[in-house]
Amino acid sequence: MARAATQKNRSELICGALRSAILERALLPGMKLPEDSLGERFGSSRTIIRQALERLAAEGLVELRHNKGAAVATPSLEEARDLFELRTHTEDLVIARLASGLSAQQKARLEEHIAQEEAASDGPEPLSIRLATEFHILMAELTGSPVLLRYVKELSYRCGLTLSQFSRPHSSNCGIQEHRDILAAMEEGDVEKARGIARAHLDSVSSRAQFDTGGKNGFSYLDALEPYASGVRGAD
Amino acid sequence: MARAATQKNRSELICGALRSAILERALLPGMKLPEDSLGERFGSSRTIIRQALERLAAEGLVELRHNKGAAVATPSLEEARDLFELRTHTEDLVIARLASGLSAQQKARLEEHIAQEEAASDGPEPLSIRLATEFHILMAELTGSPVLLRYVKELSYRCGLTLSQFSRPHSSNCGIQEHRDILAAMEEGDVEKARGIARAHLDSVSSRAQFDTGGKNGFSYLDALEPYASGVRGAD
DNA sequence: CCCGCAACACATGCATACAATTCGCCGCGA
DNA sequence: TCGCGGCGAATTGTATGCATGTGTTGCGGG
């Protein structure tokens, strides 16, 4: 069914493309996102660009200032802390459900994902960043609860944006082993242990942040966007 | 500043009107929401109705079926359980922050709200239902964290919709004393106690549900919407 | 009487055109 | 030279019109 969802409307497609671009740090916090430039780049009219932006704004990934244009959100340090705290508590629920009964199939999917992360650890950085986030989303998905999935997704995305703003250029790929540890603990059925490891994992991720604000805006966001746009534009 | 926000665009206005209508059970789960009927009723074009519906869909209050019309969401029993569970854990954070240092001003605002609830307990039911929900939102607001506010808001709304679907016509207003108890415990600074009471409160709210699906659709949703539409339409 | 098919009506998907607002800039006057 | 007021460019806000896809209904054949 997830494959069928690929067939849906343009605005969702573009929304996803922009989201990926933000998560993979091709679009950095604070970058402006004018509607018609984006429309031209994606080969669509402003109508659906607007829809996509509005949705991303609802998710907290972009800021929509009245009559002054959209921009990638720039979360404050306080927001970052709150985001990670809430995410930790939300993922507690995910871990608890998974740890109290992990099926063989679920285990297999998690192992497969970890293998992908490992394979990507040598490759391009955007990919490994995205995979690290998607591990958490996969866990939420495996609970079978749309509610948990939705909120873990959104919080993970926002945390990803936060890291994009506050952490150093490179700070990922150390998390793979931690993901493995979480899976192992869940496999044992030890809810408390799994939860402890997951909390420690998120804490270590967030503590890797808050270093410097990084030098952004070295080049046009339009160029940064090209690889994301081509996939959508080609769908004409 | 909240007053300035009143001046923003139509779609937000309409979005808020629809949300209130859903929360106050003027629009019941499953009711269809065709774009052009709504547009006519609110005196706006389909464009902004669409925006409002799309946003409500993102919040989980509306279901948007492809080419088959929008409708008020009909959460399943499982979703209801997940929603309340996640909401409980999220409000834990709110309670913890408030209980660890409640200012006099914060206390005053909460007391004022409880007084409003009390005053409304004899009045029209929609109002007291809304006030009960808004007490929780006010607590989140008083933490000063936009993140907590946003998610408590959304989860509270969705829980309200859930209650609209599963609970009996009347089951509110017994919660006022519980709200008072929460405030008292927070005032003492006893985080654990406050958390316990808040959890019990939410549990009792959710357990009051699951009675019957109620008889819905007795009349046109257009009539049900009139009081909400007039406020927006008059803004021309 | 039932089944299949085709045309219609309804509802959304999308693009274009127009209106309103904001911000920056330039000229004018003190 | 500095402050101020108005004008213009740019960008968003809103409406309308056409295209597309889906469900339904009515007709004809078996």
C-alpha cells in the first residue's frame, strides 16, 4: 500500500521532497522558500507549492510569516530541548510495546534496516542521516499504531531539523551500534532495559548538538534543491 | 498578540471555526464536508476551504478521501486508546514542569479558568465541553513551551473528537473537581501526586467513553454550522 | 429478473488571473 | 546631512475556470 501512495497528488510529492531536503540538510534552517521560485523549480504552480509549505508549517519544519514569505524553521535552543524531551517520552511507548512482544518478522525488518544503515555509513552523509532517523520511524511503524507513527515521525523530523541547526556538520553514524543495542534489548523482552538504552541513545544524539551554528547559506537553495526537484519534475 | 492573530487569513479563521464545531459536537464523526457547500456557507471560495480541510486532516480531525470528499474523522477504538495513552504521557511533562514551580500568576489563571468552567456547568453543554478541553490546553500554555502547547492541543482535540464518537451524549462537568485537585497538587509542588491525579483524571475521562455510538446525522450539517459560519461571514 | 456497460453528475486536482499588503528606495524638504 | 513621506517592485492572499477521476444511475441485452 505504501507503493500505491507514491501515486498520490503533486503537493504530497513536493512536500515529501522538501521534507527530505530539509532532513538531509540540503536546505538549512533560515533559508527562504519563495513560492514561485519553488513552483518554477518543481514544474508546478504556486497553488500546490503553497499547500506543501502549509503542511510543512503545520509539521513545524517551515515558518510561514504573513505576507513575508516562507522559510525553513529555525528552532530555538529551548524548543530543541523540549522536542527531544517529548520525543524521548513518546518513543518510550513505542519501545514498551515492541519489547513486550517482538515478532520474528518485526525483528527481521529492524535488522534489515540496521544493515542498510551500516552499508550507508561509508556512503554519502545525507543518506546515513536519513536512515538514522528512519530507524526510529520504522520502530513506530512496527507498533501498528497510526497515532504513535504520526507523532514519532513528526517529532523525529523536527529533531532532525534541530540537529541541522545546532550540531556540527558531521556527527552521525556513531548511532548504529546504539540501534543494535536497542534491538537486542527489545528482543530479550526487557522493557526497562530497552527503554534505558533508547533514552541514552536519544540523549547522546541531542548532546552531540549545541556546538556551533555552522556557516550556512554558502550557495543558492535552488541548486541545493535540484536533485529533489528532478524526481518530481520528471513525473510530468 | 493573540488579538492580532485574529486578523490573519480566512483559512485559519475557518479552520478554527470547523475545529470548534467538531469539538463542540455540532459536527459529528462521519459527517461529510463537501468543499463547495462549506465555501458557500462561509462565504469563501473552495481554495481556502480546501486549505482549512487539509490542515484539519493533518491534525487528524478530518479524513480526506481521494476524490471522495472530506468527512469528520471516525477514530477507531484502538486509535482512541493510543490517543489517550500518548496524551497522558505528554501531559505528564506539562504537570511536572508546572508542579515544580507554579507562579502566583499561573495559579490565578488556572483558578480563573476553573471558575469559568463552574459558571458554564449550568449553561449550554457545548461550552462546558470546550472549556474542559481548554483547561488542559491552558496548562500546556503556562509551561511557556510552544512544543508542549502544540502537541497537547492536538492530542486534546483528537481526544475530544474521540469522545464525541464513543461517549454518551452527556458525560462532562464531573471533571471540574478533578481539575481543582490537579491544581491543588501542583500548588503543593508535589510532582508525583499531581501526576497521579492527572493520570487518574484522564483515565476517568476515557473510561466514561465506549458506551454507544450514539444516533448521529439527525439533521443537515449546514444548519449545525450556521452559528459558526456567521461569525466568519460577517468579517467581510 | 439479473448482469454488464455506458453516460452523467459530482467532487477534487491543478493552473491562471487578479487583488491586497508589505518592504525598500528614492526624492523632497527642513 | 538627516528625517520623512510617498511610490514601486515583489510576494503572498484569494477567486475562478477548466481538467480529471470516481461513483452512480439508467438503459439494453441476455
